[in-house]
Amino acid sequence: MKEIIDRELLNKIIQINGRDAQIEMIQEECIELALALQKCKRKDINDIDKLISVYDEIADVIIMIEQAKILFNQDIINKRIRYKLNRMKRRIIENNENC
């Protein structure tokens, strides 16, 4: 499968806008996703515009996370992901043992 994210483009964006500006964009996009998800929980959840907004914000956050992987140390990020997934796995096992 062809890679969807153009890392060369992301590197150019970081070079043009600068590290600090892109970090701010990561923050903004995460906030926008959180707000879109909050709106989606309201009673009129079938509103297609709200759903499209959630999908758009998820796409924006994924793009910004790919930039974060360029801006920050990918090896450390991967180690933290493994740590957190292992912790979740342990909690699930512990919860199943206590039932």
C-alpha cells in the first residue's frame, strides 16, 4: 500500500513555518478534534456535518502527529508507545484476574 503521508512535504512545511509554529498547530488541531468530538456527543449526533467535522479533525491530527514525529525523537516516542501499550495490557490482565 502506498504511503498516504508525504513526509517530504511535511519537512518542507516545518522548514517554512518553523518548529514553534508547527508545535502550536499541533496543539490547535488537537483542541479542534476534542471540540468536534464533544459536539458529536450531543443529542443530534446524526447530523452529518458534525460527523464530517470529526473525520476532518482526525485527519488534521494525524497529519500533525506525523509532523510531531519529525519534530521530536521518533525512537523515544516509539519507546513510550510500547511502554503505554504494555501498561494497558497489564491493566486488562489484572482486571480480568480480579473478576
